[in-house]
Amino acid sequence: MFDLKIVNGRILDGTGGPERFADIGIAGDRIGDIGDLSAAEARDTVDASGKMVCPGFIDVHSHSDAYLLIEPSAPSKIFQGITTEVVGNCGASAGPRLGVCRMPSDWQTQTYPGTWSTVADYRTLLESVGPAPNVVLLVGHNTLRASVMGYEDRHATPDEIAGMRRLLDRSLDEGGAGLSTGLVYAPGMFAPAAEIEELARVVAAHGGIYTSHMRSEGRRLLEAIDETLAVGRAAGCRVQVSHLKTSGPANWGLIDGALDRIRRARDEGLEVAADRYPYTASCTDLDVILPDWAAAGSRAEILARLRDPALRARIRDEMLASRGDGDYWDRLTIGSTRHAANRDFAGRPIREVATALGLQPVDAALHLMDTDELGTGGIFHGMSEDNMWRILAEPWVMIGSDGSLRSPEGPLSHDHPHPRNYGAFPRFLRASLDGRTVPPAEAVRKMTSLPADQFRLADRGRIAGGVKADVVVIDPAALRDTADYARPHQLAAGVDALVVNGTVTIRAGRVTGARGGRFLAP
């Protein structure tokens, strides 16, 4: 007797092999059998006639850490077919959060069901709310550094590095899966490679992974890749290049050198891979465009610089010197805003905002950062579509949304996020089904067994007997991403059913209310 049968589906098992028609029998939280199960009894049945049946998708680059605590149903993710999220990316994680360490600006505006400071605290709170997807937590380097030494623009002392090592070791013992860096954000931008190597050695001792939002994705992309690979070699740990891209038209030609470096490292035996989302615009806090020195210190200190006329003039001059006053601003759209007076600017190009304010684009950007108190989002249109498809076709590149969960209703429906939060996975699979990228079996592998292997999720990412029952049933005719830059809060279409650890979370395209996700510790 099975608890659940999924019958009459076209199975793409996640390995990249050909599809086959078969039934899947699930007992408890595991797949019990695959084949002709028409004679087998089951307490529940999902009919997958005319549909694709795949392992649940694994979003290896998510920022849902804190939002899972207030919207554990994770609608924007589960309607993409995602059954596991790897959170804590880009150097920012929910825990550990000690001392003066602050949460990212978008997390700060929310109300949570409890408090936490350590990874163990976060894990306990997450398990108490019962998330719909499984959760793997990386420990953020910015979070570690700020917890130990704040946001100062300087190198860490030996004692501070020792403190970070101890805190990382404890956090990995409590369930962290590795270390992430965000080397374009404070305070990680102030850390030399030697500091990262010291921490990566702790990760290696735990068998964990090192993921990096590198120091540059533009003009100094190749040097940044060299640094990332050097950390992996020195520490002896697995490496994940986060959202691999070539930002800015002047840097699109770096694609060959970037891919060649990673291919050579793999040929030499370094276990390195990358992730990417299928869009040509990135999204992050607008204050990422501030000069490094201006981004140091506390939020109050950064705002004080923006509000000091002499320092603001210096910041403005340096921003214009590095970015000019031309094409760069044509590619910048405002994302979320915080101040009521800025609400109508969300989703609009910075040049439109500047005209409305009677300012130059650089001054409009500074005005928003100031009045939103560093709560402004930026959407940066600066990538090559040809390069994007080349990167996505690499056999070692998996899919990551680079987004946190959202919902069309409730507290997570009021901002203006990137559409990737709702559409990254169906967008990529749709492109595959339409013949615009790798074949469907390979596309599914990139979203399932490839990330499962890279992140050591041994019993996930495949449809096979004995593995955990994370399964998605997709209607290929209906599959599409519906979110766009103008209207980002739109659920994807085409996921007919979703099963997480044997729990039916979506049935006939509707949420059941049952949530089977777990915190996955190494």
C-alpha cells in the first residue's frame, strides 16, 4: 500500500537521460517504486496524464532566509516547482547575527514570529513555522564579519579572524552547509582574500561548500574569478560561483576568458561550478553603487555622509567618475522604495524619476537612497542575452533565482522585486521546451541532480527508488513565467502538482495548505 501514487506521467528523472512513461509510488517521505503500478493500492493518487514528472527543483541561490519565517508557504517559489532552497547567499544569512550585525534592509521592515541570533535559533524558529520547501542554509561572511568586528573599512586582526573562525565553526556544527561571500557589499568588500581563505579552511574541514558573489562581475571579472578559484585551491573546498555574468556592455567580451578559467580549473580537479538566472538584469540595493568608503560603518554613519553637503558632493563626483552620466543611467530602473513620497517611483527608469524630481540621474539616485534611508532597490539592465544563453548551456551551470520568496498577497506583496523571484525556473524550462537552450532532459538535470550533487543533497535531485519524495508535475502546454519588470508579483503557471517529502503541497494547480519542508543539515 502506497501513501501516494503519481500515475501516467512522462518522467524526466533528473539524470539527463531520456524520458519514460511510468508511475511513481510514494511511501511516507520516500519514493518506494517506479514502473507500472496500476495494480498497486494507494491512499491518494495524482493523475499526471499528458504531463512531465520531474524531481523537485533546487534553487541553489536564494535569499528567502528571513521571509520563510513570515510566509512559510513560499508561493512564489513552490509555483516554480521549487522544493529546496539554498539560502544565506551573497554573504548575508539569517544567522549568526550578533553584536552590531544588521539584517539586510528589506528584511528589517518585516515582523517575525520570534527572535533569533544563532544558526541554531534560526533553525528552531524555521522548523516551528513549518516551511513548504526544504531549506539549506549557508553562513554569510558579511554576517560573520559584522558580528565579530562591525562594518569598519579595515583588515581584521588575528584575534578577529580567530573569532570569525570560531563563530563559523559553531554555525556549521549547528547546521550550516558552507560559507557565502558578497564581496561587493560592506563589510565583505573590506576583507582581503587571505581572510576568506582562512574561513574557507574551516568550511573544508566540515566538508562544506564556498559560494561567492565575487568582487567584480564587470571590468575586473577575470581577476575576481582567479581570486575565487584561488580560495578553493588554498582551502581544498568545493566552490560555487554565484550568478555568473558579464555586467556592462564594455565587459561582454570577457565571456571567453571567464568560461575558460572555470573549465581549466575543473580539468585540473577543482570541484567548481556556477549558477545563473535566465534574465539580463540584476537586482540589489541601490546603495551598492556608492563608493566603498561611503558604504563603511553603520547605517546611521552612511546616511550622515549622504546628508553632509561636502561628503555628498565627493560621493557624487566619484560616482560620475566611475560611471559617467550617460549609458549607465539608461540601464538603471528603480526597484522597491520605502518612503511614501517615493512609492510612485518603484519600477520606473531612473531617468524618468530624475525628470520628475528635476534632478540629474546621479542626484536622483542619491535622493532616493537618502529619503528611503538605504531602503531603495535597483534593477540593473546590463547583461548580454547571448552571453546569458552561453553560460546557461555550460554543463556545470545550474539555475539559481537570486531572489527571495514573495507572495501576491500579504506582507511580501507590497514591494517591487525582480521578476526572477516568481519566474526563473519556469522561464528556463519554457526556453528549453521551445528549443532556445539545452534539451529538456538536460534542463531538468541543471535544476535537480546537478545542484543536488554540488550541494551534497544525497537523497534528492533524482526520481529513483529510495530517495526522498520531492516531485513536481508540470503541464508543458501551460508552463510559463508571468511576472515581468512592470508587474513582478505574478505567480508562474504550469505547475500542476508539487510533492515535498511525500506531502502534497500543490494539487491541480492549487495550494493544499499542507507543508512538508525541512531544514536540511549536512
